[in-house]
Amino acid sequence: MNTLILRLIPICLLSAVALTGCASKGSEFLGNWVNTKYPYDTFQVTRNGDEYLIVGQNKMPGVGAIYKDGTLEAKGALLSANLTYVKQSDTILTQGFFGQVEYKRAQ
């Protein structure tokens, strides 16, 4: 019985390490997001191959984004934005016209 347990422990540890290493960078941004002050302001982040796609509430063609240095960088025709994920509060912060804007994950 003890030998069986001693054989299973390394297998479990290796499996846990392998599964943790397979988590894709930037996956914390995926999902639907709602502005904490203005609930009608929403967007969705989806994976688009190696990049990400940010689509607003009007479902018009989205803006492409790349994961770089812990943030999503979105570059549009007129504007660019950096989205920062805050793990403690499960929110996204970005710059708006009048200061910082916070989005929470939609339920």
C-alpha cells in the first residue's frame, strides 16, 4: 500500500505541473465585462488564434488585441488602449476619456 502511494505522488505532482503550464497567457481576460459605473457599457473578449478580439455591446466588428507584459494592448484606427487585469478583484482597468474605467466580469 505504501509503495502504491509513493508511486502515485510523483505522477500527481507531474500532472499538476503540466496542467498549470498549459494555461494560456491572457486567458484571465476572456469573457463578458460590464462597466462598474455604467452597466450599459459592456464588451466581450474572445480568443482569435494567438491574439484576442474585443467586441463591444453593438456587436460591430471587434478590435484586435495582443497580450504583452501582463496587459491586453488594443490598437484601433483612432485609439489604442491597454487593458489591465486585477486578480484580487477580478476586474479590468483601462483609461477612459475622463480617467480610469473599471469593468467587472458579467455574471
